[in-house]
Amino acid sequence: MKKFSNLIYKAKKSIIISFLSIALSIIISSILIFAVGKSPVLAFDSLLKGALGSPIAIANTLNKSVPLIIAGLACAIAFKGGMLNIGVEGQLHIGGICAFMVTYFMPKRSPGFFVIALAIIASALGGMLWASLIGILKVRLRVNEVIIAILLNYIAIELVSYLINYPFVSPKRLPETSIVLDKYRFTSLMKSTQFTTSIFIALISVMLVYFIINKTVFGYEVKAVGDNMSAAEAGGILVNKTVIKTMMISGAVGGLIGATELLGTYGKLYDGFSGNVGFTGLAVSVLAGNNPIVIILSGLLFGILDSGARLMNIRAGLSANMVVVIQALVIFFIATPGIFDFIFIKRRKNK
């Protein structure tokens, strides 16, 4: 009973901290907006209207949330295993180019569903293999995974840029690939928007990650290694293998973003197509407390901020970078829970 009570307490604390972090970030952002002579009310009203003000706006917001949710999941898996996967940006680039090569080289008469399925698998495998380098180098050479991931990000981004600009460059010689055939793309869910069935890829990924982490032996091993590597090893868990597998699964999820952006949002790849989604995924995961289900809400929040930034810029005369400030403030308060600890400690003592 006491254990259940502690779990409820931790869940309530996590939710309250998230809401307080969002509220404080809005308050401080409002002060900053007011300080530069703009209206905070107009700014946030514009942001919400730009993201949720119409069915088309909502559809675009949901579409922007898809890669953020998947990126958050990829980061959450690594976090559960006690690692920081800052390499999602590279993994999604590799996943994207692998998916494109499937659509590029497959015969034109190939069934659309078959090619789409193959492209999704290829993107996951590409991300998995790229992330496996992080796990292997960490285990074999004891190199910090953050350093490896950052270097691999640069390699992946530049490699994909080369492939986009030279072997797979569009007929117009622009820094982008040719357009993927319509039958190889996800189905649009609303006209005049980029909202497609890629949303189901995100939701299925959430369910699979939740099941793996919470309902399988491997998930138990991942959490055990993440909580205490020495204790996990003493308990008979093969720590090195678990570390590599964890990073591979994290990379496979990250690689899926490349497929959703290629087959869903854009229908092609171009330089900078990711929009730094891989890095934002860290923030999405942290805000959700690495909980796969809560990552849906966290991804939606960041999707709203991203989608509403343009109208905020037009109506309120504020730079779209103000959204980055809000995101940074949210993560600042989430990452410094000591600010809120005294509130919960005091409340518990009073009870």
C-alpha cells in the first residue's frame, strides 16, 4: 500500500512540476515580450490561433507533432537505459535517405503499400545501424555516448546532404531529391494540409515503446541498467549487450522520423529537412518524464508552439525565436526540480 502511495505521489509531483514549468515559462516570456514593447496577450493569442484557430491549423499542428512525438520516444528509450541519445538528428537523416532509396530504386510498377512498408522498415533499420555505432563504441572503447552521437550527427547530415545534392538531386538541380510517387506516400487526412496517416506511425510507436519498456523482460533490463548499472550486472544482466540493444532500438525509432517526413510531410528530402526535430525530441522527452504515453501530450505542446510561431510573428511583430525561448524556459524549470522540491516537501510534512 505504501509503495502504491509513493507511486501516486511521484506521478502527481511529475504532473504538477510540468504544469508549473509551463506556467512559469509563460509568465517570464510575457515579461520579456512586454519589455520589448509588445503585447503578451496579443502574442499568445496569435500563437494559439495560429496553432488551433481553425481545422486546417489543427491539422498542421498535429502534423508538426508527429516527428516530435517519435523523437521524444527515441530519446526516452535511451534515457530509460541511463543514456543520452543526442544523435536522433543523425539517425533520422540516415532513416530518411534509406527510405528514399527504397522508393527510388523500386520498380515503378511495385504495389504502393509494399513500397511504403519497405521504406518504413528501411528507415528504422538505417537509424538502428547508425545508433548501434554509438552503443558499440561506448561499450568497447568506453567513449561517452554524447561525444560519439554529436560527431555521428555531423557525418550523417553531411553524407545525406551530399546524396541529396549529387546522386539523387532533382531534375531541376535544386538542393533536393526528386518527388516521391504519389502511390508511395501516406494518405492525406485533410485537403490543403500536410496532415497524413503518419500520425498512426507515431501512435503505434508509442504503444510499442510502452509495451517494450513496461511489459517485457528486455524493458525490465533496460530500466535496471538505467537505475544502477553495477547492481544490474550483479543481478545477472548482460549490461554491455543491453546498452547496445537499447541504443539500437532508440535509433530505430529515431530513424522512423525520416520516413514520416519523406512519405508524409514533404514527399522529398532537402537540405535541412529535419528542422532540428532530433534535438527538440530531448526536450519533449524530458517534459514528459520519459513516459511514452505522456510524450503524446508533450509532443503536442511543442507542436503547438512550432505551428503558432508564424502567426505570432506576423500579428504580434515578434520573432519566431520567441518560441525557442519559451521551450528553453520550460526545459530549464523541468531540469531544475529543486526549485519546486521545497513545495512538495513542505506539503508532505504538513500532512
